[in-house]
Amino acid sequence: MNWDQVEGNWKQLKGKVRQQWGKLTDDQFEQIKGNREMLSGKLQELYGISKEEAEKQIESFSRDSTWH
């Protein structure tokens, strides 16, 4: 699934996103609304990781065949 599809199915993917990144609150989830840059920023902030690591995790998540 490409990121456009993730963004379009953001609400349906809430459980999988939560499973992957449990520190995201409901408010943060609603703010992100599938926006990759916002997700990256929140992951950096919440998990204390670099932008590169956040992008790596997001890319891995978007390629994960178990959620499409």
C-alpha cells in the first residue's frame, strides 16, 4: 500500500497504527489524519528518535503486508 492509500484509510488503520506506536494519543491521532510528516514529527517527539529512524519505521509500516 502506498502512503496515499494509508492516508485515505487512516481511520480504518487506527488499530494497526496504535499497535505499532502505542504512545500516540487519540488527540494526536486525529491531528495527524494520515499526514506522513506529522506522524514522523510525533514519533520523533514521543519516542526520542531521529527523523531518519522515524521515516524508516513509517516506511516499514507502510510496506507491512499484514495490514492491507
